[in-house]
Amino acid sequence: MFGSFALIAYQTLLGAITLGDLVMYYMAFQRAQGFLWEMLRGISEFYEDSLLVSDFYEFLEFKPEIVEPQHPKPVPQPIQKSIVLEHINFKYPTGTRPVLDDVSLSIRPGEHIALVGENGSGKTTLVKLLCRLYDPTQGRITLDGVDFRDFKTTALRRQISVVFQDYAQYQLTARENIWFGNIEHPPEHEQIITAAQFSGADSVIRSLPKGYDTLLGKWFKEGEELSIGQWQKIAIARAFMRDAQILILDEPTSALDAKAEFEIFKQYHQLTKERTAILISHRLSTVRMVDTIYVLEKGRIVEHGHHDDLIRLGGTYAHLFNKQAQHYR
């Protein structure tokens, strides 16, 4: 291109073409150069996008390992007897060692339990099995005597509301972020505001430019980014939005300050009224209110009982509790 322009300039000096023609050719070369750069940039962006699209198609081709029953049984509503874990063993498909080892426990309807233990003890894995994201390697989980594998997965999960540590941050409005907890209601349903009030998210949302209709996140124009603690309040509200029989909270207040955590747990019994609740927390001060505490160590239940009983026992739980308590004395 530059060689061609040099040739035209030389022809102009020789008088073969006019100065006006030179300007016309110069403008044409400029436009062609701009078009070429735009085309090259488009090819580069297309290549980058193709990498994302290939990931998307790989995701669509991914087949779940959960096997659906041919003749599913109805999920009990309400739960009449209990959720029972019978000699559960589990290791991840790519793992070499068991994450859970001969775990057995029973949860009565409306009972509130807590799972405590150090990192890697199997707490989160246990609740993933309860959500049937995985099936046990050995043993079984039953609901009112019926194996989880005999229920349709979607029907079972409809009765479970869960907040995991790696909760989703949807780049949508605050209203939609909470509404996803129960899309059977219309997006304008008053329960959205009620759930936000329980989680402490209501005051956060009302301080935003458009309130509940404010776009969250920075993916799109005019989106408002929230702090980690504020996102966590949104996630908790989403869990409260679902009218499920089983509520699972996995470190629900890990990013909240002491005041916000106190406000949530002050309403804990009201929020979990008539629900079976499972709480995972490293802050042992928050598990004192539950009916039964299960202490996990290297994938096994080593202790269980009420807070006062476990303190008197003087075992693993008492050691962990006193270790945390000494920082507040």
C-alpha cells in the first residue's frame, strides 16, 4: 500500500497525474487502511469470541452423571418422618481419597442442625449430597424412607433452598437477583421485599439509584457494583425467597460485619420456622441456637449433641469453641 502511494506521488511530480488526483488517491488509501485495520481487529475479536463459544458448546454437551428414575416417586409434602443418611461414603470422580467416611445421621422435620469442623472436613460436600448434586459412592440418603435416587431431581431440589459459599452474582437487577429464588412468583411479588428485609438487603437496595430496579454488577452500562458483604445479603434473600421445606446455609454470613450477622441470626428462628434447617459455620457462636451440632473431622462425625452437652464433653467442639472465645475475652 505504501509502495503504491509512493508511485502515485512520483507520477504527480512527473506531471502524469494532477494534484487533485493525488489527494483523491490519498483519501482512498486512508479509507482502505482504516478498513483493513477494522477487518483485522474484527478477526481478532471473532477469534476471542470463538474461544468463549466453544466453552459454551462444551457446556451444552456436558451430560449430568445423576441418573433419573424411570418411575419417580412424589416428594413428601410435608416431610413426615426424617431425612436419614445411612453409612455414607463419598469421593469425587477425580479424587483418590474419600471425602466422607461412614457418615450416618438423622434429621427430623423442623429440626435445626449445624455442621462444624475445620476446612476440608467434608461439611460442604455433605450438603451437596443432600442437594443431590452428587450421589454417594456408598450408602444412601432417604427422605421418609424413600431413597433420594427414587425422586425426580428437579422435584427434590424444589424443596431445598441453599446458599453456598460460592453464591451466584447475577448481572441483572436487584429485584431479579432475589426473584430467581422462586420464579414461580411474578417479579413484582411482595415476597421479594420481605426476603430482602429479613436478610438485611432491603436497606442496601433502597440506597441504589433505581432501588430494586437497579442493575447490579459492572458487565453492563449503569450497573452498580456491590461489596462482597452486600452481595451475600442478596444471596441470602434469594434463599429466603424460595418456599422450600429444607433450608441450607453454608457460611451465610462469612462476609458480613458483626452487626449485620447479629441482625440475621436474631431473626433466625422466625426465618426457619417450620423448616428443616442445616447451617454450616466456622463461627461457633452462631451455631449455639440449633438443636443438634455435628462435628466432622477428616470426613467422619466424631461428636454430636447440643452446644452445652458438647462443651461438657470437652472434646473437639469444646476445643474449637474455647479457642475462638479466647479472642473475645
